[in-house]
Amino acid sequence: CSGFVHITFLSEFGIRIPRSTRLQDRTGSGVPRGDLRAGDLVFFKTGFNTRHVGIYIEKRLFIHAAKSRGVMVSRMDNDYWSKRYWKAVRVDL
């Protein structure tokens, strides 16, 4: 998931961000959940020490890469993701 975000920011915006989720969550500034804008990074706690990252699109949708299903769009307010939401950051474009 972090590799997808890394490559997307580099190829689409010309912005080099860290490769790992652990470092991506420290990139940019924090954003309240209600103030998300397209391009913000959204983070989820999917396990005890496991994090997942995606790119917010709009209307509670985000794009991310899942190991088993590839790149996909998901709803942040679905049962799975809403329970695991952790935080969001805005990368300076």
C-alpha cells in the first residue's frame, strides 16, 4: 500500500515522499477527519503493529492497494475501514 502511494505521488505530482507507511504518517501536517481533501493520505490500523495507507479522493472514498485485490477504491465509512481509521495527513503539493 505504501509503495502505491509513493509511486502515485512521484508520478502524478512530482513529489517524493517516503516509501514506508511508518514514515509517510509523519509527512505533512495532520488533518481532521471532517476536513479531508483529495490527495490527503489516510491511515488505518489494521493490526497490532500493522498500518495501511491510501489516498483520499472525495465523498468518503479513498484509493489504495490491497495485497489480494490490487489497486481499488473503498469507502471510508464502511464497517471495516471506519473501525480502523487512525489519522490523515496533508502533503504539501
